Amino acid sequence: MLSTLKTNRKRWPVKNRSLFSLTFASAAGAVVLLWSTLPAHGQIAVQKQGYIPFTDEPINYRSNDLSDPVARLEKRLEKGEVTLQYEPRNGYLRSVLQLLDIPVSSQTLVFSKTSFQYKKITPETPRALFFNDDVYVGQVHDGKALEFVSFDPTQGAIFYLLDEQKSEHPVLQRAELDCTQCHIAASTRNVPGVFLRSVYTQPGGTLVAKTPQYITGQQSAFSERWGGWYVTGTSGAQTHIGNVTVQDADHANQLDKATGSNVTDLSKFFDTSAYLSAHSDIVAHLVLAHQTQMHNLITQTNYQARIAVYNEAAKNKLAGLPANTPLPETARRKYEAPAEELVRYLLFANEAPLTSPVKGDSGFTAEFATRGIRDPQGRSLRDFDLQTRIFRYPCSYLIYSDAFDSLPSPAKEYVYRRLLDVLTGADQGPDFASLTAKDRKAVLEILLSTKPALQAAWKDYSAQQDQQYKAQKN
């Protein structure tokens, strides 16, 4: 059975510690060994050691030619354009969030033993996670390093560590082997990425053996979300498995899910004053679940298109064919499959519905929405619904991201064409049955008004709409 976190705080042996809720690093053992052998301000990340997928052409994952937000911040630090400010209680965290434009209201708290600093993670000392559209930052209470996942427009997830000890010249160090062991896997669609895991957690933070584990996305059932996480805010009659631990490992499936739902005060669980926020906002959790798998799908489509084009170019060269020879259908299928899935996810075709209104409590809802690009009618893809679904207009705000814009031309053209098919109603297939005519029309209008690249890609349609508008006006 599940009980609230304040009771029966028995410590359990560590098991399955490579199974993370939102994983930022590798299997704990290797990295903990690395920590124990290094000086206070030494190298904190394993680099250029061991096998990592995608290091060869055309991906070149180990390339230092990066333009992700953390890489750009490190360059600014090196040039002395900005500095990181240290605080005794939270180290460099607040300064990092400000420089990366990550809101404190995005904080979510995870108490299952995750990341290479698993020994310090417990229900009394949860790990804090913060995010914006392109970067995820993790801090372990009294930990040794801040953990970063920063999305590069072409390379996907890039991993960094920042030593938490005060230094005259703090350095954001790229981590490779110690993160990609877990971050290039089925849970990330086999590309460098991120994922959320919901697990059954024992009172000490370790996982309960032989219990279900869920990778959380927008399609996940509400009742299976947030095991091993703190969640604040209200969800009405909808229940989840956050905020509670398993007291009887032999009967972990006997859950009283109502116990941990609709929690608005975490101070009964741990000392919230040690954190930048006293909240682990439920709306931030919903956005995080959508965003992580969206990032992975963009990267997967990017990689598959680049690999397909590269391989066909090599074949054409050997065969003496022109470099601009059109891709054969077998090659196109390599990237069209993930691109089609990207379109469905982008339009929330597989979203699990909300059956009760959801309300956050950290200010995240308002702060997230204010960052949106708005059309002439004041509409934005960042506007929330939170009654029956997450967003009012079912199209991901990540369509504005640099990563989406950096999709290789063949893949992007396919995505644009499919979006137009769906949003104009030409595709009325069952995969998009959840999209009403009103939804499609609103999303189409917002995109045409706010994303110039789509205006260009859909120029024939746009011209037709302009003619109809002028005819109606006259």
C-alpha cells in the first residue's frame, strides 16, 4: 500500500539506480567512482572515452561546433561578458537560471534516486528540475554538480555539468559517456534525448523491484503519472501516484491514489525553504511531459533525414549519378516514418484527455503563457486550456524552436505538407479524429500569422485564402 511520505522512513538498499525519472546522467557507479578520484576543481565529466553512437558522419555528435544555449553561455563566460553569481545556499543555480532565461516557477521535484548523485536524493531532499523550451537544469540538494541538458538545433541533447563548489572561474563542462549511456536508448527514441519516468518508490527513494515503470508523455494515463515525484496543485477527481511512497513492497499495486493527489503544501514532507520554490507545479509537470518527447521526435526526424541523404549521396557517387539525384522511396521512408509521428505528436493527436480541471500553484501557468508569440487576434500556442486538455490550441509551441526550424529540408517539407493536409481538413483520417474543424482552423490561422516559414511553404494556399478574403470584402 502507499502512504504519505512523512511516515516509516526506513532506508532501503539501492537497486535499479540506472532507471531514472528525468535522467540527466549515466549509470551511477561509474560516475561516483570518477567523483571519488578527482580533486575539488578537477574534471567532473567523462569525455572522449568509450563508445557513443552517432559520432561518425553525418551526425558527428562529438563535434564541438555547437550552438545550444549552454554552449553559448559558456562562450559568454569565457569572454567575460557575463559572470555566475554564487549563493551559499543554492550555489550557482539562481544565476544560471537567470542567464539561461529559465523561470523558477518551472521547478519540479523528484525524490526517487536518480542521476549520478543518487545518494543525496531522498524524499526529504528531492532533486529540483527547471526548464524552458530548450534547456533542462537539475540540482541535487547539497550536491556536487548542477546537471544540464541543452538542445542544440542540429545535434539534439547535449549534456553538461557545473561544479557546485565556489570557484573564481566556474566552467560548464560537456559530459558525454557519463550521460549518453542512458540518454541514447529506446526511451529517447534511440537518439540523444530526455525522458520522464514514473516509478513506484520506497520510503528511502529507491525503486520497488518488479513493479511497473512508465515513460511519461502527453499520451500517458493520468493515473500512471509522477511516481517518485512531488506534485503540487489540484486535479479534481483525477488521481496520480505522486507525493507518496510504497510502504509494503509486496503489495505495491494496492494504491490509494487519492492520498497524494491535490496536494498544495509540501512543507509537511520536507524543508521547502532549502529550495528556490516551495512548489512542484502540476501544470509544469504536464508541459514537461509533452516537451521531452517532442524534443526526442524532432531529433529523431533530424538524424534519420541526415543519415538517409548522406547514405544516398555516397551510393550515387559510387554509381556515378548526379549529386542532386532524387531520393528513392526506400530512403524517404527512413525519415518519413518519424516525421509522420512528429506531426501527430505536434498536433496532440494522441493526447490523454483531462477528465477534471487542473490548476497549478507556482505562477508557472501565467508565466509560460506570457512568453508566447500571438496572432492579430491575441491567440498563442502557449495558451492553456486545462479543462479537457493541456493547451487551448492543439499544436506544440516547439514548432517555433530552432530545433524544429533546423530539420533537414526533405523532412521539413514532408512535415509542412502533412500539417497543411491535416489543418485544412484534407486529411480526415482516424489518427487526427480528436481535432475538430474549429481546432484545425484556429491552429492554421495562428501559424499563418506567426510563422513566416510556413507562409512561404504554403504560399499557394495562402494566396488562395487572400483571394477569397478580398472577394468576400468586396
